[in-house]
Amino acid sequence: MAKKPKAPRPALHKIALALVIGSVGGWLAHELNVPLAWMLGAMSATTVAAMSGLPVALPVSFRLAMLGVLGVMLGSGFAPEILDRIGDWAISLAGLAVYTVSATALVAVFLRRVAGYDPITAYFSAAPGGLSEMVLAGTQAGGDERIISLTHTSRILLVVLALPFLMQVIFGYTPGPRPAGGIPLADSNAFDILVLTFCGVAGYILARLARLPAAAVLGPMLFSAAFHLGGLTSAKPPTELVAAAQVVVGTTIGCRFAGVSMKLVGHTILASFGSTVILVAGGLLFAVALHPLTGLPTIGLFLAFAPGGVAEMSLIALALSIDAALVATHHIVRIFFIVVCTPLLFRLLPAGIVGRRQPPAPAPAPGED
């Protein structure tokens, strides 16, 4: 059987313009202290540019490489000390799994029945986390990448913007300033960079050979987690590289919005608002219910279950003098659970529930995710 032709590579000037706009958008968002600044800033800027008719485009292969960086970063959150405390969090982690499944199901029904999403798009838009991973897996399954990405992006923004207000109303908390960022590239050790590079490359290759879903993220994440849990390294990817990865991922998503109407954007944001209310309310209910069973503080559990980013929820935990390891571990486990289980469960669900699966167009080139 003849291979399908690869999608034509965008012109160089379109790639350059997209990266410039994405980088400027990420920098502005960073200066304004926007959550997930480099990714959301790049995505917002290139989305506006694409919808305005500017010639912006970025090959999917660019995102493929940078997703590995993000996977290594996620895996680096697993320190050896966490293993000694997992037993204390067994009940809350079990509750987290129940919350993730039940909340995803409720939101999927809401997006399908109320918002009018198609079954595949609703399924991958419903997960309480994993923006890049759900966009990747959902697009492969035949969902609408633009709607999935915009739904998840709106959720992250709404959660981070609303959480300080909820903390003040429910717990009487006023958020403090953000801590400083991570280690810059100039201060990184060459051996650590080599180890992290190995995790990214080897993890991706083996994940593809094993036909794991979202191999570009999951493989590097699993390798990185194994190396960090084993105490072989404690290094994290340099901040500049993580920022660059977020810019590329955000820019690639933003370029997909070329020709999309404002009506679709407005409808998606409204749908995301409804789904965010369900997720946040569910997280609060689980936190209240698990407090007497675990002895863990309700506010800490609420942060651990909140459908926001690992970094943002961990920063709020630090400002509150709450156990940041508790919050970070639950979010990292949640991301692992979502990345691994969501695509696998999709394959097991009857076609009548998720709808007929249509391959995305255009088909990805060999070696892409």
C-alpha cells in the first residue's frame, strides 16, 4: 500500500512570523505574571494573529520535539522522598482517581448534551488536566483540536483566576507573591543535561515502539520519573528550554485557529466555564469528604484536587505554608493518570458512546504524534 503523502511544510516566513509572535506573546504574559505564561501567552498571541488572517504556521514536528521537554519536566517532579510519604496519602490518592473519573464523566456529558460537542471532542475536553496531552491524543482520535485546546486553556485560566477569590471567600486566604523560577541554562550541569536528554530521546523511542498513547510526552515522562525516583538525578530541564517548549507548543496550537470564527471561540469559552464550575465544585466536595478520613487539611486537599497546573497550585500551597509536596504529588499523579488512562479508556469504550472515530485531517507524517 502506498504511503500517504506528508503534509506540505509551511513556508519559512510563516514559521518565522509564528515563532516571533508566539515568543512576544509568551514574554508579555510572563511579564504580567499570567499562569503558564509562555504557553498561554504564545497560544493567545498566535490565535489572534491566525484569526486576523496573518500568515502564521508551524510544523507539527516542532511540537513533537518540545513535548519531550515537557514530559521530562513532569517526570522530574518525582523526588525519592515522595516514596516515603505515599502511604500517608493512599486514601487521598485513591479519592483523586475516583474524582478524576467521575468528574471527567460528568463534564463529558455536560459538553456533549449542553454544549453540543461531538462525542470525541467532548471526551478529550473533559479531563481535568493535561492540556498538551489531551490535544495530542484527541486530535489523533479524530476530535477537534481547536475546541479541545481552547476548552482546556480556558479552564486553566478560569481556575487560576478564580482560585484566589475562592480561597478568600471559603478559607479567608489572600495569596502572596510568587517564588522565583528554576535553574537557568547557564547554571546547569552538563552531565545533568545529558541524562535529561537521554530520558527524552530514549523514552520517546521506546514509547513509540510500545505503541503507547501520546508517546512524545508519556515516554520521556516515565523515563524521567524513573531516573528521579531512583536518585540517579535531581535535575530539572533549564527554565529557558521549558519556556521555549511552551512557546512552541502554544504557537503550534494557536496557528490552528486560522479562519475560526469569533462565534466558535465565544461558544467554547462559555462551555469551558460550565465545565470548570463542575470540576472545581467536585474538587471541593471531595476535599471536604476526605478531610475526616485522612486528617489532611481541607484547603490542602482542595488545592491538590483543583483542576489547575502543577506549578500554579504548588506556588499557592507554598504561599499558604501548606505541604507543597502533598499538592504537587497529587497533581503529578493526576497528570500521569489522565495521560495514561484517558486514551486507553477511549479505545475500550463502545463506539456508540464516543461516536464514530474519524482520522484527523491531514494525517500526521510518519514519526509524529
